[in-house]
Amino acid sequence: PPHEYLFWRSGPNSAVRKGAWKLLMFENGLTRLYNVLEEPAESADRSSEKKGVVDEMKQAFQHWTEDKGKQGKAETETETETETETETETET
């Protein structure tokens, strides 16, 4: 596969997929872990018995979120620099 993890958000809720595992994280702090290959209906929460998997996936999501924040900040700074350059050119 091209990526080890797949991350996404839907409103305030988030999810991570790695191999057979899918972790759902809700705004209220609730988490659910499913093995979607063994149980595609996602009705058997495995988070209490697979705490290591939950922790690993939460940590990967946190790193992804931090990286997205850094990218967003860099894009905003670049847009601001471009706007400033354009304003300066217009003034001269």
C-alpha cells in the first residue's frame, strides 16, 4: 500500500485506518476500534482488549494533525508574504 495509515475527519470526529484496524475517535473522548477485515459490520469494539493498537493509532493521528497544522501555518505565511510583495509592487 502507498501509505501505512489513512486519516480523516468528519466534523469534530476522527478516524484512522491501518491494515485491518479502524479506530474511530469522537469529540466526547469515546474511541472504538474495529477489525474491519474480520468483522466488516463494525459492531464488535475491540478497543478494551487492544489498548496497544489504540495507543499507536492515536499517536499516529496526533503526529498527522501536528504536521497538517504546520503545513497550514506555512501556507498562511506564504500567502501573507505574497500579498505583502504584491502590495509593495503596487505602491511603487
